Amino acid sequence: MGGTPPKPAQAVAVGDPGRSASDSLPAAPSHNEGIKARSDFLRGTLSEELDRAALGGLSEDASQLVKFHGMYVQDDRDLRPERAKRKLDRAVSFMARLRIPAGVLTARQYLALDRIATERANGTLRLTTRQTIQFHGIIKSNVRAALRAIDAELLDTVAACGDVNRNVMAAANPYRSRAHADAAEAAARLSAHFLPRTGAWREIFIGDRRVRGGEPESEPIYGATYLPRKFKIAIAVPPANDVDVYAQDLAFVAIVEEGAIAGYDVLAGGGMGMTHGEPDTYPRVGDLLGYCPAERLLEVAEAVLTTQRDFGDRSNRKRARLKYTIDVRGLDWFKAEIDRRMRSPLEPPRSFVFESHDDRLGWASGTDGLHHLTLYVENGRIADRDDERLKAALAAIAALAGFGDTGRFVITPNQNLVIACATDVERTRIDAILAGHRVQREISRLRHGAMACVGLPTCGLALAESERYLPGLVTRIEAILARHCLEDQAITIRMTGCPNGCARPYLAEIALVGRGPGRYNLLLGGAADGSRLNRLYRENLADAEILAALEPVIAGYAQARRDGERLGDYLWRAGIVAAAANRST
Ligand code: SRM
Ligand code: SF4
């Protein structure tokens, strides 16, 4: 495989699909294209800059490049005003994101990551919406030590960010069924297949020497300028759509026969990000393309990824995702192009039914007698607080005699954690440890369906609070639901501190998207299975206005809902949100 050879950035076609590059002058490639092209396969000046202790962060170009190695240069935004007043530089540190296909860790690996968080980062671990872990607050002098400790556990941060294929997701918990195991294995294969081949990560952070002589280094799939933008893949096992297939650049929906995955229905062109006030940016749900047998997984994925590599917009990064490539050139063109790159076209799609896109919490048992606990982790933040010592509890579980060797920790796409593969005795001990550390397991249905992105203080793009604000808001919405006897009703609510959509808000029944400090757009009407975009309902609301806007909506739902009808569906039926409503926030 390897697809058609990548074209250099300057020759990439933009604009009218019917024209060749020589018919019209292509738009100038973005600055990032130059950074990639000049970087000598993602090395740039990173090594020298990491050695320079005087500068807490990196130069602008190196800050772009370090993303390909799974890291972001950030600063603590809470401290900005005070430091500015005292004429001090920003409190710069690094965020590091791991690559964990399907979110699967051994208990030993988890324990090592817990230690790294304490010794090298800000003392917390952050489970992400793509089934991996982020460390925040790593100071520059700790970066290499942290990455070496990660490498010692056979883990890495390669391609966790940057213009490449990102962490590949799969339906949570490979130990749940044969089909789930197949999905996780497929995710690991996709992740390995699309891993950049450059030796840069090992040289810069781990200390490997560059091999000189022999074949010149190359990127057989990506080429020297990698992809126009990030690329995201997920695999779902119905009836759960926990991975949110409709938000992915490329998604595979397992078609299960006799317990195993026989093939996949393939979707492409999903994405969440948009910019306020720029209507040519928008969230989009993926299109169903067709079916492929399981053995054609890599062939199909490569056809889609290389089409985006060759035709994605390399001049405007805001329009560089696959969803725009498909919209600009048309779905028929896209299907023909991927068919051309494969041995044979996709077959007509089979059918699948999704029931939900959140997690099933609590213990579940397999036919092998092992038990798996899906534990709620509020917005994915694993930390010790005075009243609830979740971090210490999970470390104690990972260190349990016996379980430390055979147990697994699986991160879910909803920022929760499955403590997997426990025997009867271990299950009892795990329950006792969680109780001893006062880990809260009785949560409302609303909180269960709630998810917030990181937002402030680390995210440089946040316009408003998210992770720190949603829990309190949920408490106040719980009170409204209780007033209308809806406290047991499943509802999804998602919040992001800006319109980029990291918690996939545009698929939730209720969404709050940051507009500015303390201000949010309220969107309503997503589907329970994550298959429908919600719509803008009210703009620029402060806390009290959000509650005032939700109260009548919830009251109406309590009065007029049909048997089993979800809030998102009721809102469309009642005409409270409408298909024609503005897509843009
Ligand atoms: Fe995201 C950028 C956090 C999942 C769309 N995202 C960021 C950055 C790195 C901010 C930055 O560029 O400086 C955030 C770091 C915050 C911090 O301090 O940690 C950030 N994104 C996250 C995480 C940690 C949110 C979370 O609470 O879990 C998720 C990490 C995923 C992972 O492990 O790889 C995360 N981001 C997503 C998702 C959801 C998904 O992938 O399923 C999306 C929407 C799907 C999509 O890509 O369309 C998403 N993040 C974005 C975007 C908009 C991209 C776009 O093309 O529209 C940005 C901004 C950008 O890339 O320019 C962004
Ligand atoms: Fe940051 Fe915006 Fe993503 Fe939230 S949605 S983590 S504020 S980029």
C-alpha cells in the first residue's frame, strides 16, 4: 500500500476540482505548510530549543512543530493578569497528550502514569474525549524526563496532536465481547499504520541517535508536509455510539456476525469545529459511504486519508478539514476518488442501529467470570480533592496485588474510566477502595450525560470556563429537573469554552458553547444516539439567563413529552428548534 505518492504542498490543488493546478494559480500555502516542509521530518530547532533553559517555552515555529510530538506550549491563564501587573513573563508550561489506541492501558502502565503526573506535571491526569490522557503543567526542564518515563512504559505521545492521524478511538472496553476486542485491535492497527515514520520523537525526547547513511528518511503515506490538518478515526460497535462516529473524519461502524466483526459501514466527513461569526466554518455530521469487509480496513482508511492529503485545503487552515474538502468538491466526486484509490469500490451499506452515545456506568460481568467497572470521572479530571480522593483510589487499585499484573484501565470516549478484568475478590476490594477514598458513584442521570472540554486555565483558545463551570451548572439544572419530576430522565449536556467543539457539543441535546467570559450560546436538539446536529437557541447568555432559558423548555417537555420521548426529539417535534435554524453560532 502507500496510495498514490503525496504531492508537495505547493502543488496541492485548491479551488475548482475540474481544473489542473496549472490552469490557475494555487492559493499560497499557509505558514504551517512551510514549517512542516522545512522541518526535516518534524525536527526543526526543537532539540536546541529544549536545551535552552532561559526561555520557558519555544519559538513560534517550534511551538507548532512540537504538536506533532503530542505537546502544546501553554500558560496558566489564571495567573496572566497578576503576572502582567508585575511585569513578569507568562507562566509557561507544556501539555503532553498520549497516544493510546482504543484507550487501553495495563494497570501497571496506569500506575506509572499516575506517578509521572505527580512527579513531572501538575499532579492530575486528564482523560480526554478521544480516549487518551493529558498531562498539564510540565515545565520545560521536565519534558524529556516525563517522555522518557512514558517511553519506559512502552507508551508514547507520537502524533497525538498535529496534522496527522490522531488517537484512534474504538468502542469502550475490548474485554466486553469478541466484537469489542476486534474493534480495539483494528484501532491499534490503524494507529500503527498511520504513525509517522520519522525518528524525530525518539531523537529529540528520548535521546536516540539519528541513523546516518542507508536509505534517506521518508514518510511513505504522508510525505514531507504531512496532512493539511488533523485527521480523526473511530470504530463503533452498535448499539453504542460512544465514539461519536458522526463527528469523525472517518468512522467504521462494526457489522457483527456470529459475535465477531465481519465488516464495517464506513462514514466520512464529520467534524465539530467552527468559528463564531464565520459562517463558512461549521460542524458537520459524517456521510455514510458504503460497506467493506473487515480485511479491507487499512485499504479503505488509506484511500480516504490520502484523498484528504492530496485535496485538502493547504492555504486556509480554518477550511482544511476533510468535511470541507467533501463539501467543496461534492460527495459524488469524493466517493469516486476513494473508489479510484482502492482495489474495488465499497459495497452498498449494511444497516446498523445506535441507541446512545454516552457510557453505561457501573459493574458489568463477562461470560469469562471477569468484571468491568465503568466509573464516572467528572469531565475526565483525575485529581485528589479534600472530600474525594479519586487519584489516590485509582493508584491503590492499580497497585492491588494480582490486579496490578492482570487488570486493565480503559479510557472511554466520554472521559470516563473502565476498571477492567477484575475477579470476584478483586471486585470486592475495588469497591472497598473507592468507598474508602469517598469516590462519588451515585450521580444523577443529567451528570452522567454531561461532558465539558478542558477550557480555562490551560487552553489558550478558551473564551469562557468549561470544565470548572459545568459541574455547578449541572447542579442548578438538576434542581429544575427535580421541580418537574424529571430527575431520572437521561439527557445529554455538553459544554465547551469556545466553538472548536472538543467535547463534541453540537451532537448533545443541550449544549453550551463559550462566547466570552461568563457567556455562552445555548444550542438544543441533538439526538440520543449522537446522529443529529443541535441548533442555536439563544445567544450570549450569562448563568442566570441559561437557567431562565432552560426552565420553560424543561417545563414544556415535562408536560408534553410522549412515552419514552427524549428531550432532543421533543424539541424538534414541538417546533422549539427547527431544521431551518441558523447552523452558525
Ligand atoms: Fe480539541 C484544539 C483539547 C478533542 C476540536 N483541543 C484543542 C487544544 C489543543 C487547544 C489548542 O489548540 O491550543 C485544546 C487543549 C486544551 C488543554 O488545555 O488541554 C484541546 N480537544 C481537547 C481535549 C483534551 C478536550 C477534552 O476535554 O477531552 C480533547 C483531546 C482529544 C485527544 O485526546 O486527542 C479534544 N478537539 C477534540 C474534539 C473531539 C473529538 O476529536 O472527537 C474536537 C472536535 C472534533 C473535530 O476535530 O472536528 C476537537 N480542538 C478542536 C479544534 C477545532 C478543529 C477544527 O478543525 O475545527 C481545535 C482548534 C484547532 O485545531 O485549531 C482544538
Ligand atoms: Fe479549548 Fe475550545 Fe477545545 Fe475547549 S473547545 S478545550 S476551550 S479549544
